[in-house]
Amino acid sequence: MTLAKEAALDKAMAARQTCPGPCGRRYFHCLPLKTLGSCLECFDGTPADPASAFTEPVRPKGLLIRFVTTGGSYVDVTGHGEHAENNRWNCLGCGDSSARPEQGYLFRIRPDANNHATACRAIPLT
């Protein structure tokens, strides 16, 4: 899957998972927007489970991809893009990062970051 396709799918899912109401939260599940028009908390005051919504950390400059780990943390891939040599990944859960001290092309860095996100069980400490 290309970076553009991945971004388009994330945008489509964000439209289904983000509450258009006053809270503006993005949830892990799709919201009943056709029937209620918002999340339950905005619709009738039913408190939302804090674990059901994204609590995403600040996005670093140059963020290309953000993977969610098995433990619920994030692996960020940063750099100048697909055809640049200066891309790196960094896990916000366990602190691990790109194996090589030098940086690499996105097609080399991306599978490593995705594999780490699949295996990492470190929970976010924030």
C-alpha cells in the first residue's frame, strides 16, 4: 500500500470515528453519525470510556506515518518523505528506534517500523 493510499484510508476512517460535536474526539470505533449525529457523550451525556478514544501525543515535525503498537503506544516515522534518505522511526512506548545510526529511505524504514509496532507491548507512560 502506498503512503497516499494509507493517508486516504486514514482520512476516511477519521471521518467515521471523529465526533462532529463539541468534544471533537476521535474514537477507535465508528460513531453512529447517521442516527445520533455525534458520540453518545455529546448526544445525551453518557460518559465515554477514556480507553475508547485516541489520546494521541503531539505530532513531531516531519511526521510521515504513525503506527499504533500492540500495547497502545505509537511508532512515529519522521523525515522528508518517500524519496529522501533521512527517514527514521522511533517508538514512543519502549524508546526503541531505527536500528542503524544512519537514516534510510522510506521503503526500508517503513516495514521495520510496522514490524516493531506489531511486536511492541510497551504501554504509553503519559
